Amino acid sequence: MTPEWMAPLLAWLETNPGWLAITLLAVSFVESLAIAGVVVPGVALLFGAALLAGKTGMPLPEALLWAGLGAVAGDGISFALGRQFTGRLHRVWPFSRYPGMITSGERFFRRHGGKSVIIGRFIGPIRPVIPLIAGALMMPWKRFLVFNVGSAIGWAPVYILPGYLVGSALALQFKPPPHFYAVLGVSLGALALVYLLLFRVQLRLGSRGRIYQWLQRRMARYTATHKFWRLYSSERPDRSGEFPLTSSSMALGAGALFLIWTLLATQGTLQAFNELASDWFLALRHPVLDPAFVVITLAGDPPVLIVGTILAIIGLTFRGYYAAAIHCLVAAFITVAATWGLKQLTGISRPDLVNLTPQSGAFPSGHTAGTTVFFAMAAAFIAREYRGHYRWQIYLLLSLPMLLAGLSRLYLGVHWFTDVVGGLLLGLAITAAVRASYSRYDRIHLGLDSSSLILSGAGLVLLLWYLANHFAEAMVRYAPAS
């Protein structure tokens, strides 16, 4: 529940929009400030302020800038407080009132180091204390500043865009298509069930699960199966002998579903549903939403994914992770070859709903498959270094770009529903198979360092340059056909 004072505050801001910039700065500052972020309903306030920013016509870059600056300042003050109270956090008020949170933050920071500043910004239970802990444990301030600014760049859109888009839609009297909320509710419910099923299956197939242990005993009975099990098992000292059963099962399951889905798509079994979905998204299209979905689809363009993959391979090679680099290259090559080959073989035409319909085949969606492989590989490598609920949060966070890429293709009318689902299944199958293959080379910890940050920054700059140079042309190309 939200506090009673929020409604009058937001009503006052609506009549005094000149204070919105300061409000975005102040709320994001307090939401990021040590401990205060637990007490103040920062997420709800940010959504309300962002909604008013969109409704009153504040430029989106300005809203993102003020929110980002507030987040950087809040974390910066928290870091300074931590440095001031080094060794005394558990005894100083108000930090002494939250001993469990401080202890959890210290444990998380000691385990993950500098990258915890980035990850912690998106994890609710520890978000308000990680910068404080970083200062208390004497993290170099220059290194903290890089992590702080970098994470704020990603944090601002995640927290501001939803409210801003809702406000913009209200200002332009946006009318959703028929059954919008019913479709949205059913879709979110189905997505939640899929996530729940995947996480439950992964728990059962983990090294502590009954299925894993039963299969391990069965495989140990025969020389050939035992050798196969040992060949693909991880050689890490802390996880010696762990077979990639989850990745292997995902590869087989997603691959089988993709084959079935391909048969349904090529035989036209789901074409009636495809056309129904296309009509629904066509009715959803609105000038206020178009720029956001064009940006999302541009971020999944082949040049962007290729450059991102090259930078990742360079970073892994530079640090001596040769097996990981080779597997990333193999995953990219398989994705390109598979999507191109399947488009040629299936010969499914795209919907003709935009000014310039892409000339390549429809099935499967290359944007969706490529984005899925890119972010699923990143999630697999990053989540491997974590345990427990942190791993699920990483998977959830990095699955969002995959879903958004597919959604953008449906919204813009350049793919059928079956194309997007096919691309997602293909990407998951490729990633899982490559990750299972990599398991036998998984010997050492993969962490972030300064070179990782430099390459990530370079990738972000190149992405912004690409968006700036192609946005106007893409808006024309993806405009609804007249």
C-alpha cells in the first residue's frame, strides 16, 4: 500500500510541473540513499513522478537525466557515509536498526566485489546498503564512481520509462485495443507460469536435486555413460564433478519444442492466430509508443549484436578465458547460420503492415533469436558465479531484453507471433547447448575487471551512436503502411 500523503503530493505536482525535475532528482536520491530507500516508497513515487513527466510533456532524456543524477548522488553520499563509519556501521544509528540488512550486504559485497554495486542497484533487499558497504570496506572511490555511474545509466530507463510512457499515453488520450487488459493479464500470467516452471525444473535438475542424484548413480553403473558424465562435468574446485544437466535438458527441451513449433508454423496451423495477433498489435500502435519500440528493435539489429559479441570475445580473450570466447563465437555463428538457413527453407512471408517490409523470410525472427542468444549467454556466465535467489534475479533481469525484442517485432508488424516464439525457442536451444558444451572447460571464476568496464562502456557508446544515426530512418521504415 502507498502512504496517504502520496496522492496530494502528486496532485500538487500535476498543477506545478516546474517542480518535476527537482522531484525526480530528490526521489531518486532518497531511494538510493542508505537505509532511507527502505523507508521511503521510492519506486511508487518515481512511477508517479515519471507518469506526470510524460503527461506534462517533459522530454524523456531530461527525465532520465534528473533521475540518473539523483541515483548517482544518493549512492555517492551512501558511499561517503560508509567510509566515514568504517568498522562502526553495526553500532551507529540508524544503521544499527538494520543489522540483518548490513550483514547481508557485507556478505554480498565480499563475495562479488565491485560488480555488486551494479547488480545491487536492481536487487531490492540489498539495494539501499551496497554503496554504504562499499565505502565501509574501503573500495577505491574512483572504481566506485565508474560502477555507480554505469549502473545508473541502466537503472534510470528501467524505473522511469514505464511511468513516462503511461503518462504520455494519457496525455494523448491513448485508447487501448479491445480486451487490452484481459490480454495483458493472461499474457503476464502465462509468462509467470513459464518462469515458475523453468525455475522449479532447474531446482529439481540441480546437483542437489533428487533427479540429478538418481541420474548420476545410473550413469555411474556403466563405463561409457560414466565417462560421458565426467567428460562434460565442471572442473571448478568448488563445484567439481557437476554435470550440466540443467543446460542439457534445456537444450533438448527447447530444441524439441522448436521442431514442433516449426512444423505448426510451416503447415499454417497457427495462421489464424497469427493474423488475430497482428490485428491486435496494429490496433495498439500509437505515436507515443512507436519511438520506444523502434529503439528496442534497433538495439537488436544484427550490427549491434555482432559488435557486442565481438567486444565480449575480445574481453574474454584478453583475460585468458579462451574457451568462453570460442563458445561465444560458436553460439553467434550457429545463430546466424540457423536463422538464415531456416528463413530460406521455410519461405514464410512477413506481414505487410509497414512502409518498407524487410525482404528476408519471416520464420524464425532473427532479432529475437540473436537477442536471446546474446543475453542468455551473458546470463549463463554471470549467474554461474552466484547462488540462491541472486541467480534467479539475474536470469529474470537479463530475460527482459529477449522479451522486449520479440515484443517490438510484433508491435511494429514485421513478424508473426509464430516467428517470435520460434526465434525465442531457437535462441534458448542454442544457448543451452553451447553452455552445456562449455561446462567441461569451466575451471575458474569469471569476474569483472577494468577491461570489462571499458569494453562495456565502448559498447554502450557504439549503441548510442548507432541509435542516433539510424533512428530517423527507422521511424520512416517502420511507420504503418498507408
